Amino acid sequence: MHAQPTRHTGSAVTLSPPAKGDGRALWRMARAEPALDTNSEYCYHLLQLHHADTCVIARDERGEPAGFIAGTRPQAFHYGDAVTVPAEAAGHTLFIWQVATDPGQRGTGLAGRMLQHLLDRPGNADIRFVQGTVIPGNAPSENFFRSIARHFDCDLTHQCLISAAEQDQEDKPEYLFHIGPIR
């Protein structure tokens, strides 16, 4: 069951799950965001088709995309012995894969509102943890995850999930940020 769009008071942005056809808009926003790895357009279509319940698209007053969060709900973790995640997190975690906001929306709290919109959906009421990966030096992503932990007054840990040696195209490791329990 998909959540209904919501309009936040004092904001000209409407938040809703992505609908069929929004994959291209997500892909274009990701391409325009230098800090994001851009995947194939097909990948973003699959996100909006298969993971709409854990993704959100923000639209401005003209209906144009103003931001998105792409997320998933892992049912199990296969991180290996080097990464520790609480056993109760499996099935109760929102893994935030990508966050993008239009440059005109930065500093307005849009990313936080999009996350809260995801967490407020009835189908996500059992989410107790939030995760995402960050490469060293990506201050906006680090700040976003730290602000989540502050907002929910809960723990944040980070551990190396994917080393630089495990990646062909990257020279920086990916650190898993684990936040929670948030409720």
C-alpha cells in the first residue's frame, strides 16, 4: 500500500512515493548531483517499481522534482565478521541508498522531511534503525546521518563496509553508518 502525498506546512514541496515513470526523474537528479554515483536509468526505474515504499520524491509547486531518497529494507545482513549490526535490525532497518536535493532546496531541511515522510508511512512503522554508506570526505552525507541520530537522540556507529581494495572504480572505502534504535 503506497502512502498518500503530503504537503508540509510552510513548504511548497509535496512528498510522495515515486510512481511509474518517475525513474527517469530520479536518474536525472542523481546525475546532476556530483557526490552521487550515478547508476543506469534502468536501476532508478526498478527503484520506483520495486521499492516505492522505501523511496520518496519531493516535487515543487510546479510539480518538478526537487529531491528524492532512495531506500530499501534489508531482510538480512551479509556484512561478514568485520561489521557488527544488532541482530534485531534485520527486517527493521531503512537502508538509505541515495539522497538528492535540488540546489535551491539545500539548507531547507528537505532531506530530513523526506526521511520523516518515509518513517511515518504505515508500512514503515516497524523501522527501528536507519543505515547508509558514506565515503570519507562526503561532509553533507555525514552531517545528514549525524542529524538523524541527534533528532532521534540515539546511537550512531560507523564501520568500514567496503574497502577501497574491494572496488575497481573507487579509491575510497564505503563506511556503513548505523543509527538507532530510533523508536
